[in-house]
Amino acid sequence: MSYYDNFVKMCTKNGLTPCAAVLQIGVSKSCVTRWKNGGNPTDATAAKIADFFGVRDWKLEEPTKTRVKVQIRKKRRAAHE
């Protein structure tokens, strides 16, 4: 499975579109297209994404926490304030 496939899987699992996820993470939307075309993220970007989704592996294959749902809720609350 490609990085893009794993990324989309993690987004779907957490109720996000890939574009919404990268915007919340602070990564360019063009990265999603690059991954879709077979590229991989830089080490720094991979670390941000893995941290956001609460996984330890940059390939996004092993969930270790559910912290992402808490982060999403906090951001949604802050947007409504």
C-alpha cells in the first residue's frame, strides 16, 4: 500500500478529507497530489502527519493513540468561538 493510500485511510478513519487533514496539519495541499502520484513526504512532514494521527510509523500503518480525535474536536470548538 502506498503512502497516499495509507494517508487516505487514516483520514477516512478520522472523518477527514485528505485536503482538510493537511490544512489542519499545516502542510500544503499540493503534497496530497504528489503522494497520489507515488511520492513520499519529507521526514519533517511525515513526522508532523504521524504525530497528528497518533501513529509511530511514517507509513501511517500502526495507530498508537486516539489523540487526533481530540485535536480535531479542539480545532472545531475554537473555530466556532
